[in-house]
Amino acid sequence: MKKYVITGGPVSGKSSVIDELDKLGLFVLPETATQIIKTGKYGDIKKLSREKILEFNEEVIYRKFEKEVVGFKKEKDCVFLDRAMPDSKAYFSFYGLPLPIDFVNYDFSQPYDLVFMFQRLPFKNDEGRVETDEKVADGIHNEIIKTYKELNYKIIDVPLLSGNEKESIEMRVEFILDKISSPALL
């Protein structure tokens, strides 16, 4: 099974592209943090104490591990992941949080076939967003890039491609599908 990671900092448009890939009938794993936020378990995610931020990130990494490492449907040809395990490592690092003991010696260099790093869009504050401003979003984006590079992943930068949001989503989907079918990258 081919594993393609769609990642980037907050407000990069990656979840919109994941939704579009899903509509095309491709197998996707949605972002774990967003799923947890939508349950309302943590209330106003922007007002969490440091202790609750740690608890939230621990839940994210354990659930992501369950979905990604344990729960893959092997009969599929490929999967697109809206963030992957290295993203969790980057978030722990950015917030200065200790990794859960189960992940201290974990090999975060899982065999992902390609990592698509989305260029950030202008910051937009919405309900499902933990980040509160542009500076924080940039810091997380840079930490994600650093983490994937440290793990020696080949990163493919995904630019905005258009000033029109709908058109940009379609163009980014096409860009990704072209890249995964390119013999030079396989």
C-alpha cells in the first residue's frame, strides 16, 4: 500500500484537498485532531491550560497511532493521510511538551511514500483551530518541515497555484495526482 502524507502548517488548505480526494473515491484518513475537536470534549480549544494541551496532544498521538499504524486497510492501493505521526512529534516539540513514554523510542520514520508539504494561506481564525495567530501558525509550519527533514523524508512542496480558493483546491489535487503517477518519484 502506498502512503501519501498531506501536511503543512495550520491554514494551508490541506483538509480541503483531502476532502476533494475523498470525493474522488480515494482512501483518506482525516485529521485526528480535528475529529477530536469536533466532539467538544475539550471545550474551547483555544483556552486550554498547558496540562489540557498535553492531554489533547496525547489523545491525538494515540488515536493517530491506532488509525495509521494499527488500522490500515491493507487491501487498498493507496491512502492519503491528513497529517501523519511525524506531525504529532512536531506539535509536541513546538509546544515544548514531553512525548508520551510509549513514543519516546518510537520510530517516526514510517515508510511514507511521499510527503506533500502545503504552502500556508493567510491566517484565518475558525472554530476548529487551536492556533490563535499567524506567528503561532508559522512556527508550527516550520516545526513540521524541520521534523520531516530530520526524519529524511523527501518533501514535495505544494504551492497555492491560484488565488481562487476552489480553483486552487482542484489544481492542488491535480498536482498531487500527477506527482504520485510520476515514475521519477516512485
